[in-house]
Amino acid sequence: MAAPAATKIIFEQEGIFIHSSSMRGEDQESLISGFLRIVQKDGEICVEYKPLEDAVDPSNMLCAGKDSSSVVEWTQCPGDRPHRAMEQQQSYETEWDMVNTVSFKKKPYANGEGVSNHAQERGRWAFLFSLAELRSIRVKREGWSHLVFCLKDDTPLPALHFHQGGSEAFLDCLGRYVLLTGSPDDETTLIVCSHSKALSQSFENLLDDATFGLVQKLRKDPYTTTLGGFAKVTNYIFDAFRWQDLEHHHPQQPRPAEDSPDPLSEVIPGLEINQQEEPGFEVITRIDLGRRPDVERRDPVSAEDWALHVDSEGRVQEVSHLKSLVFKGGLCHAVRKEAWKFLLGYFPWDSTRDERKNLQKRKTDEYFKMKLQWKSVSEEQEKRNSRLRDNRSLIEKDVNRTDRTNKFYEGPDNPGLILLHDILMTYCMYDFDLGYVQGMNDLLSPILYVMENEVDAFWCFVSYMDQMHQNFEEQMQGMKTQLIQLSTLLRLLDLAFWNYLESQDSGYLYFCFRWLLIRFKRELSFQDVLRLWEVMWTGLPCQNFHLLVCCAILDSEKQKIMEEHYGFNEILKHINELSMKLDIEEILQKAEAICMQIKSCKDIPHSVSLILGFDAETELPGTEAGESERQEQEPPQPPHALPRQECVTDLITNGNGHLREAAHDVYKLAYIS
């Protein structure tokens, strides 16, 4: 008897939510978290959704103090006393004390009944169907995308909510097997057509001037437009036949998009860069960069060193020189609490002590006004506010597993976790459009650890998020831009290595995604993260220094990757296993040397100069500067901090889900900026 055919996973993404009514007799909506897959099963392409075992269960949330509305499901445990450390949180106005006292407890199930009910509730939301059964897909947005599958037999299926993005990647993958076209009657509906119509539709798209403005593009840039236009046709052919050919010649090589391990863990999924997004306006050939110089690191800036740069009124003197010292050696921990406020832009470099005290008073009032907004929401109000409920549920889940091995966050009833939760909730009031996205907890944790103060940590986090904002937007344009920039730099530094990665379908460097998304937070030890971040915040020795940090790590690993002939999966696995094994001082030393090597090259490509900001004449650390150059300087703005209209690629989706170029010059800017 023949063995049953194995199920092949083509696409998989965790963190997809169903908003369900609770099965515990309550009216409040709950979240069911699960994974969404496209699978090949018994010769058919199917869509499958299954709830995760650790799906969000409101009955198992943390408990808060009686006077806190942090979490609606939380209850005050008898005999518990609020943490005195929380009551003593510094505040300039006594009326803010009411929002400070909280404690942690678990809400137990009765006789295990809740566990059983919860498992049954998870199971009822699972579903699987063949693409042949799919009639249409409704796509809606409520700050995030959610999809509703409509089957031909009218079987009702729940809406799937993509809180962390990824809906476009799912539809793009789906477009390889069926044609998705917009409904003429409903702009939110995609009609699913048979596979046989996709190729003819691709040719129609190529020639449809009314839709894509091909003639105008052809007149403006015939070379790029011709290649880009026909690429839309070849994309379909490539997707349909490439992997059949590869599997015929290399059956031992699994299909990267299907079986490769997920290097992003539980960080934001859903990134894809198509060929059209890498315009290639400047051909980078092999360039002799010359010898890589030797550089040395120095000891961290001590409290005495810092004090020498502060005058009697508290103003910081010789800012550029002080930044240079921080870049070369970092900061001793005793200095970080004060220095990070300057490096992140919370405190102006030229402010006096009195001015900073007044600033902190204003910022304290502003913070607690925002905090009171979400704390004063009643249970009845929250039932009608799905966005607040969703943000709260995600934050509670992530906070409970953030850096729990660190003494600042370890153990039950930890006040550090409460502060982490409250700051993230208050940030949702500060930035309603973005709200909370997984990964933001990783950025906040080190800042709160250093500040040991709720208000200061919040405003420092706001400053950091100003730099990192586009990393967490659903379109992920900041991530796409950085991956393209990193690919450009690697091509310049080591064309042979880049060609090897490209031959293994790794030229877009997806394995660096987590590095860039949360700035190496999960790759380094906690103390090394502090060192790396404070060095990067100096803005030295160039713009986008974090990209050179990536290059330095890859430079150290390229020999093993190439000599061992690693393929797509092996590269992902190898890079993932570098976590907690990296030497931060060695990496910083090599990254600085790479920067100096590139800057000393006379024939550096213009696109590289723009990525690293060399056209702005960024001063390298250790060089002499005139007195006028030692005035207050702000670190160069990263590309994702530019106004959105200047760096966000305008993308539209065609019938088979591929991203199209909507503005030629915008793509060029996204590529080289």
C-alpha cells in the first residue's frame, strides 16, 4: 500500500488573529492567535489556519492592582499590597499618583475547567480548504489588514487579522497559484480566477497603458521600463516553472520559501522584495578599495570624563569630541542614565540643569495625561474599542516574555514588567496610527533598564521610535530600503561573496531582517546591546553605521558560508545560530575599519556615498576639528526618519500580486537614500 503523500508547506506565518466572542459566558471579545499556511496536499494547493497552543487567553492574563485599569481581566488578589517602589515613582504632581500602583498575579482556572474549555475553543476555529473551493477574498483595513475567505459553497469562515502585517506577502504567494483580480462591484473584494488565465492576464497588464502608464514610462526611460514591464510577464513564468526545474535537477535542495526555517522567530513577518523594487540604476563593478586600515577601540567614557565636558550650569561642552569618545569606547554604566537622554535627543545638548528640570516637569505632566487616557477607559467603553483591546492583548503577551532572564525583569510580581506594559500602552496613546507592533518591546526594554524611571524611559523610547518608525509600519518600507542598501554595500565590499549569496537566492539578505528590525537586540548579550546602541546613537562615523555592522558580521562569516557551500536553508540556520556568540568590540572595530576603507576610496559609487552620508562630510572619530566644528551637532538622520513622501515607495498590486513600480524616481531614491 502506497504511503500517503507528504504535506509540503509553501507559505507559513504566525501571529494571525481571529477576533472571537469568548466562550466563557462573557461579552468581551477575545483574540485567538494562530498560524496561516499555504500547503500542497495530495496534489492540491490548500489554505490552512490553526490556532496556536499559546493563543491569547484573557483568563490567563496578569493581574493588576485594584486601582489600576491596566488590564480589564485582571483582579486584585486578597491580601496583596501594592509595590512600594511603584508608589514612590517620582512625579511632579501628586494627582498622578493614582496611575502608578499595580501588582502582578495569575488568575487561576477552577479545577482545570478553563484549560479544557480554552483548548476546545481553539480547535473550533481551525479550517482548511482547497484553492479550487475559493470564490473570492474580502480585504479590509482597520489600521491593519484582515482577510475574509468566501468559499463557493458559502461555508462561513472567520476573518483573519494581520496585526503585524504580512497580508500582502500571503496574497503575493497565493497569486502564484490563482489569479486575483479586483471586483468591479466592490473595491474590497478580490475575485479568484482559474490558474489558466494568469498568463494572458499578465500580457494584458503589460500592454494596459490606462492602468500602468507604460507609454509614458517608455518615453521617459525606455531601458528600465522595458525590462520592468516584461519582468511582469516573466514573473509568472518564473514562478510557475523555476522550481519544477530546480527540483528535477537538484531534488535534494528544498524550496527556500517553503521549507526554510523562520529566522525571525516571533518578530514581525511578512517581508518580500520583488525584482522591480531593486532598480539597479547604478552598476557597481569590482572596485579596488585599498587596504583596510587598522583601528583601535578605547576604554568607555567614565563619570569623570563626562563631568569634564559639563560646565557649571550643566551645559555639555565640546559635543562632537564627546560623541567621538563615546563612539570609540561607549559609556560606563554609571553615565548611561544621563548620557542616553542627550544621545537620543530627549535633552538638548546646550540645555542647563534648570532647563532640563523644567523640561522633565512638562514631559511628566504630558506623559501621565496620555497614560490616564487608557487607564480611565471603562470596561463598557473597551468593548467598543477593538484597537485598544488588540493592542492591550499583544502588549500583555509580549511583556510577560521580555528579557525574563535579566534581573530587572525576572521573577513574578516584577515591577519592571509593569512599567514596560504601561509605557507601551501609553505609546499607543502617543501614536494612535502605529499603536503597538511586536518588536517594540525589545527596543524599550534596554532603555527602561538604564533609565529606571517611567517618564524618562518613555520619552527616550519615543525618540528611538522616531528613528525606527518605518521598521514597524505594515508596508515595511523602512525594512525594504535597508535591505536594498545593505545589498548595495555588500556588493561593493565583496562582489564574489554577494554573487555567491545571490546564487543561493539570498541576495536580498533576508537573513539580516531581525538584525535590522530591532538593531541586533536578540543577537547580542544584554550588556553588548547597550554598548552597540550608544555607539550607533552618536551618528558616527557615518550615516547608517548599523549597515556596516551587518557587513562586519558577514565579513567574518563569509569564509565558512562559502567553503561549506551553504545553501539557502543553511545560511539562514547559520546566521540564526550566531545569536549570543558575537564579539561586539571586534564587530565595532571591523565596522569602523570598513567605513574608513570605503571613505578613502576615490572611486566610490555615488549611491554608496548617499547611503553612508559621505556627501555631508561626516567627521570621522579621532580627526581634529576646529572650534566651530565642535558646536552642537545632531546625528545624521537615517533614511527612515525622512518625511514619508520623500522615501516611501508608492506600490500598487497587479492581478497576480506582484508589487509594481508606480514612480520611477521614488524607487531610485528608496534605493540610494
